[in-house]
Amino acid sequence: MLNLLGMNVRYERCLGTELFTDDGRRILDFLSGYCVHNTGHNHPAIVQALKDELDRCGPAMLQTDVPELAGELARRLCRLAGGGLNKAYFGSSGSEGVETAIKFCRAATGRTGLLYCAGGFHGLTCGALSLMSDPFWRAGFGPMIEGAEHVPFGDLEALERKLATGRFAGFVTESIQGESGILLPPKEYLASAESVCKRYGTVFVLDEVQTGMFRTGPFLAAHEYGARPDMVILAKALSGGLVPSGAVLMTDEIYEAVYSSIERAFIHTSTYSENGLAMRAGLATLDVLESECLGQRAKATGIELRRRLSEALSRFEMVKEVRGAGLFCGIEFAAPRGLGMRVSFEAFRKIHPAMFGQCVVMRMFRDRGILTQICGNNFMVLKAAPPLTVSDAQVDEFVTGVRDTVEFVHSSGGFWSEALQLVRRGIKI
């Protein structure tokens, strides 16, 4: 795939928002490893903290101790999340966090049903796949978990109808749907969903794997909407992009429903869940995010980025909307109205619905030296999610690069002819 798109390069150094290849190119990162690098690539303070932890030769994975670093990180995460989230379970990924949430919801309620939002993305393990409606991700992997059903994102009436049946242990949703195209919920949706869940005894779970850790401005995107979930899933940016780590924050009530006795003290655990390097990385990441005020910067820079993109792209008929929160942004394209472009566009869409978006991604990378990607469940939305350390000059560079690329799409047959060549090469693979 990378060969086909001309993106199979070897990176030698990655610093901040810039990636350097072995052939001397410099690439501007506006993808952040799908929101992993909130603090930028290889932030020196986090790197140094990990070096110091290794040099300390302290306890890392004894499995029979109470690791102080995990306790300290849990305390800080729960304080930042607020809303009655007083306990933390640590894992190694967002998918593992979703699996944890599924088990804990069932333990806390005695029910088995699971409710989620159509179009969401929660990971690629079998439990997480059961909470995703797009058949692409599930095809070929056999039956998923029984009792999982979906409702439209943002539809409170549909949510209440389902929950009123009393069958559902948990309602799991992203605060902002990422892979569906950076879809923001209606203003009152999350807080109202919380109330409905409480009314029917369903655990309210927010997946903040992409949107957490100050990506959208506040520590959790849910804070902007006044929601107080029973559980929150974090991962990706939690450890500065250097050590795999994830966390599930929860209320005391849910925690105690799982770890309810000495006999069940180890009923849910993971070998690497509280390892010293991951915990130290998490603490150092929080230090950087808070000391450099990256949440405030994400909010202010995101507003300016969307304003400038809207202004620069307003004259192009294929640009439908620029939207997002903080530095979690999407540029949505639409089918062209003009006959000339529409014929080519529809032809490529029939070949594969992602063809247009991937050609834009390829052009941005090759011609402008900018790394980005289209959304996994909505191929007509281009992501703009740089590290929160992105500079004003780099925002300027991105806006100019997108504008010039979109102008090329609208003004030159070269874009469409190259897309045809891409199709021909793809058929041979």
C-alpha cells in the first residue's frame, strides 16, 4: 500500500512536528500517529524521564507489589478527569481498554447487552469489533459478541428506546467520532446520554482514546459538553508515543463490582499493565502537557486553523465543510457539481470509495511534504491532527499545502490522470 501511494520512505529522525527521511526530505506531520504524539515526537523531557527511569534500575514488573508510579499516575489522571472517576486500570492499548470496559460493565450490572453508536471506531480486537457497525472491519472474522446493538450517533430518542428495554450493561461511544469524519455531537447529547443511562441503570462509557489528553483543548473532550461518564478509556497519547500504555478510569462502584473480594483480586489484569517505563512515560507526558499549556494551545490553534482553512478553501466546489475541536479537525469533500470533474470522480468512486481521498493524501505527501490521512470510516474527510506543539508557521504551511492541492484537483486534469495510473498499478498488485 505504501509503495502504491509513494509513501514508503525510511524515517531517520522524528522531532516535534517534523519527520526526516534518509534521502534528506523533511515531512510535516499532521496525523500524529492517529493522535499518539500530542507532545510531539520524542519530546526531550519525556525521553530524559525514561532514560532516568532505566538508569534507576527500580522495580518495573514484579507483579506482586503495589507500584508507586502507577498509583501516582492514577491519582493525576483521575484528578484531571474529575466527575467521580476515582480508580484506574492500566493496560497497553485502547482496544484493551475497550475489552476492559465490556467486562466491567457486565460485572457492574449483571446484564450482557452492549450498546454503541453506528460509525464509531473502538479498536480491532473481537470485543472492540463487536462495538463497530462498519462491515469492512468485521468481515472474515466470524461472529462477534452476542447482544451488541447500535444507535445513530447524536440520536437521544433512539438511545432511550434501546435503554428502556433494560437489556444493556453499557453504552459505549466516542465523545467526538473520529473515523466517521470528525463528527461533533449535538451540544446537549453527551450530558443527556449520561442522564438516560443513569435512569435505566446502564454504565455510560466514553472512548477518549483519540480525543483525550488535551487533544481538543480540555483534558477530555467530554468536559466541553458537561458530561460525567462512569468510565473513560484513554490510550494513544498517554505515554508520549514512546511506550504502549492505556488506562480505563472508573467510579468506585464499578471498580468494587469487579474487585469485590480477596478471591477476585486478580480477576482482571495484564502482564504489562503497570510496568515502570509506561507509568514514568505517562507522568512525564502529563508534566509536558500541563507545563507547556498544550491544552490551551490546542484550543486556540485549532480555532485559528479551522478559520484559515475555511477561508482558504471556500471557493472550491468540492470542499463541503471544515470542522473539529481543538487540534482534531477534518476537511470534508463532496462530489463535484461540474460535469467534467464529476465523471472522473464517480468513475474512481466505483473502483474504490477511498480512491479520491488517497490521491489527495498522496499529493500532499509527495508534492507538499505533509503527512495526513483520510478517516477510516469516511473516505471523504481528510484529517488535520498535528502534535499540540505545532507552530504558527507550520499551520501556515499546512493551510497553503491543502489549498494548493485542492486547487490542483479543481484546475488540472493531471490529478485525475494520475489517479487513473494509480488504479492501474493497484490492479496489478
